[in-house]
Amino acid sequence: MSTLPFPIGSELQLELVLFAGEEPLTVEGHTVWFQFVPSGEQYELGIAFDALSQQYKRRLSMYLSNPSLQLT
């Protein structure tokens, strides 16, 4: 979520905290879609990662396959 719209194609550098106590992933990507969420006055963003190392892919895959371990 973002309080700002990022038009499609906007380049982003993100820091993703997947699990408590682990080093965050620093990744680059670009927006592929965005939409306004009226109830929260924010935007949801769809982001495509430009390149991920094998280690980052493994960590992200583990995070996505284990919702009970994800931060809230």
C-alpha cells in the first residue's frame, strides 16, 4: 500500500521485511498496476521485480508459501 499513486512503469527500490529478525530484502522493480482504495485513502500496487538473486527467490518463495509465518 502507498499513500501516493505510482503510474505504471514507475521504477521503485523496495526493502521487504519478510520474517521478524531476518535481514530485509532490498529489491528493484516497477509498477505494473495500481488502484485507489477508497476506504483507506491509499493505493494498492502491483510490482514486478526486475531481478532477484536465487537466494532472494528462495526467501520470497518460503515467505509466500507459509502465511502463518508472515508478519502482520
